Amino acid sequence: MTSLSQLPAFHLLNQSRTPMEQWDSDDLIRTYLKNSQEPQNEPDPELMRTRLKMFRVRMFELEKLRARILPATSYEFDRELAAVMYKRKLLLWMSFPIRDLPAEILTTIFRLVVWSSTGADQATQHRLWLTWVCRRFREVALADSTLWNSVWFRDSAPWKRSLAFIERAGTAPLDIRINEKERPEDLPESQAANYPIITVDQINIILDVLIPRVPQLRILVVVLEDMDVIETFMRRFSSAGPPEILERFEMHRTGAPYLWPREKSTGAGAEYPLSTHPTPKLRWLSLNGLSIDWSRLPPTNLRTIDLRRMCVQACPTSDRWSEMLAASPDLFKLSLDAAGPQWTAQRLETIRPIELPCLRDLVIGDMSCLYALQILAHMNAPRVMSLALMTLTGQDYGPLMEMMTGRFPEVRLLQIQGMELNKTDVNVRRAVKWFESMPRLRLFKFSQTKPYLLEALLADPREFRTPDEMEVHAADGQEETRPIICPELEALYFQQQGDKEVSTIVKGRKELGVPLRRVYTPNTNQPNVTPEEMARIREHVGQLFVIYHMLVTEEEDVIHEEMANSLGLAVAWRRYKR
């Protein structure tokens, strides 16, 4: 530390115009801790006590001087007092006898340190650092199994660190993630060896450790490339157990072929079940590029169903799908991407829809229009608040838009990525009616979307009503002023759109008297937008943001919290945001 009342000229506190407001800020303390060197020697307790007394005396002196000149103020007095209080706080920290605390209190502190980490790498580093400080810290950390029960296999084979963490977790519930190093898309062939895929022999090494601990598994996320490795994992895992406390199961296959192949399907799924034992606590099921034997999946109240990349023969039958939905009244998120129930010869109107009162998040992607219609026919979910339509191309999806009209009146967040729609009078009317049926829409995210679909947001809905509809609206007194489609819409998020398409919508909404508050575009899309188009957008919108492409917008964050609040999940959502 520097002299009693002075800090280095470059210190952030010396550069602040309001030092008395900044001396206790978290950012200032974090900066100090980040730049401090590890202590080499035990500090002298007597010297620390003396310096603390001197700081206290100087604080009183400066406070008296500041009070004497009131109502005037002195920046020099404020800066010196802020520096003294800042240095005194750090010295109090350094002199605190933390190693003398009872093990129970130290354990609570260590848990807060680890659980407040941002990301898996930081959590791993924090756990290791706690064991490196001193013998006392190491003993307390190793004695707490919950510090080690969350394990992400990010180290290289033979995964000594990850396997050591599992050993330290003892009998605590386990949260496990296994995946290979993610390869950059532009990786040169000469560097491919730096990103090896897990082999059958290697996955067996991991399974030899996990299989005896299957009853402890709470979360299991597996991301693998090779199909033989996937099948080896499923064969051994399905017969192990019982997975009595398993709440979340995710399995992702990243390699070719794109779909789980027909020759490895039984007509009702795949060869191996998720487990031959009951899974009474399973709430999250995600299968990407693989399938299971659906006939042997015990009924369970799932909260998340995420199915992707399955051939038709690998999907659950229509009847089995209805049974799964009926057993999941608490279903919150349903995501179907090139997967869903098998095609049935039943007419859509004869399929009995399952009531899903808790469904708030629905994703439909990469499937034919008829298949998407069948998926909607299987359910009734009027409280959906986030709707995503992804990669619906290769044919006209006008009938899907018509079927969705009026089904999701509570939608706040709509995302469209590449939805094909032929430009016909019928489809233009369908688009207008569809948007009109979502009056609470607040954020619209779109990419590669036809301009005539976007222009539905500017249409006068009265021009697309049948005579019967016009009579109803006139009788209700709703036609005195022009109706606005999606009157609560406040933000757009766009990418890969043509020139003037976005500015036309922004300008039109402003002219209708409902200007947009914000428009977002990701940084990866900025080179595709001309400076002239950016200027036109800025002219007619409150704010235009170019943001990192993975960043969640403020509006999206608020909507997701609202979705959680609607089911009493606010505490869990806030925990997730941290």
C-alpha cells in the first residue's frame, strides 16, 4: 500500500469526480484484487493495528475539516477522505482472521465463491484456488462434497482433473457435462489433431466411473460426434441405475449424418431406452441427432422437451406423443427441430389436442408445412409467450400461418428465421390476420424474412376483413379509429435483410403514431447493412444498437422473466440470470 493518505496518480479513485461515492464501489475493489500480487509473507498483526488506528485518526480529522467549511465543499478533502476510507477497508480485509472461522462458516463462504462464478472455467479455477491458499482452506474445501459435484469434462483425456472432482464429490448429487473440444469452423486441417474426438475406448473409461454413480446423477449433458460412441454410451447407460434423482438428460450428436438414420430406428424410436429403470424426477429431456426407444420411456411430468434431427421412424408415434404431452401438464418449453410425432393418417380435426396450460416457449423448425400443422393439432397452448419459427423453407407455409392465427394471443416475443411464404393475396391476408391475433407482441426478431410479410405490420386490418367480421367490429364500436396491428411492439432485431426493408417498417410505424423504441442488429450482420440504411433506421427509431450476436436484449430478458413470473418461477429465473 502507498502512503497514508495518497494513492498513485493513475488510481481510478483519483480520476473520479465524485470520490466519496466511488470509494466503496465493487468495481474499484475488484480492480484492486485483480491487480494485486499474491502475499509472500505473513503480515505483521501489530503493524496492521497501528496503521488502522492512524487511518481512523486521519478520517476524523478530515471529517471535521469538511464539516468546518460547510456549506462549501472541497474536492481535495473529499479525495483524501475517500482514499483513507478505501485503504482502511482493504486493510481491515487483510487483517481479518478468516482462517479462525468455524468450518461451517468457511464452507458457506466457499460455496458463495464457487456458485457465483461466471462460466465453467471460472468455477473450476475458483475451486482449485481455494485448495491452494493454505492447509486450512484445503481441508475445508475438500471436506465439502457440494463444491465438487458439478463437473464439466473440459480437460484433455484421460481427464484426471474431472475424474478427481467426481471422486471428491463423494455421495453428493452429480451434475455432469461431457463434450469434446469445439472446433472452429475455419480450422485448418493441420490443426485438427488439437481437437480430437472421444473414442469408444475413452468413453468407456468415463462410463466406468459414472455407471456406479448413476443413482447420484441429477444432470447429465453429453455432446459427442461419433455415432458408435453415442451408441456405446446409450447401451451402457440405459441398463445402469436406477437414475432415481435424474432431473435433466441431454444428449447431442454433432457428426454426420444430419438425421438419426432409418436403419438404426425401430419404427417407434431407437434400440436403447433412456433407462430400463423409472426416472420419476426427469423434467428436462433433450435429444439432438439421436433417438431412444419411446415405448420404454416411463410417463413423467416433463418441463422441457427438446427434440432435433430425427428421421420419421426414430420419432415417437402419434399416440405415444399424445401420452407424453398428457403426462406433462407442467410443460414450459417445447422445441421441435426436424423432429416430432410420427405422421398419422388421421385428419387434423380428428386429432385430440392435449391441453398444455403451462407452455410458454414454443420452437418449430426445419419441417414441412403439413408436419408442422400436425404438431399444432396435437396440442392446445393458448399461453405461449415466446414463439420461434426456424428454417421453414422449400414450400409455401401460408396454411401454417392460418392455423396459428388466434392460437397464441399472449405472444410477446416472435422469432422468424427463413419462413417461406408465396406472395399471393391469400397469404398477405393470412399474414395480416396472424399479426393482428398477437396484440401483445413486444419484440420481433427476424432474419431472411420476406418484405411482404414484414409489411403486414403496417397494414390497415379493416381492408382484410370479411363482411361478417366488419359487422362484428362495427357493432363493438371498434372501427372509429384505424386499428394498429401489434400496438405494443417496441423493438425489432434483424439480420440478413434486403436494403430498405427494415427502414421501411421503422418509418411506417412512426407514421402510424407507434414508433419503435429500439432496433437491434448483431455485429456479425453489420457488414451486410449499408450506411444509408443504418442512417434511415436511426432517423425513425429511438435507439439503434449494434450488439454482440450472442447477447440477450433487454426486452428479451424482461419477457423471459415475465414468462417465469407467470408460473411462479421468478426466483429460479433470477438465479439463472446470475
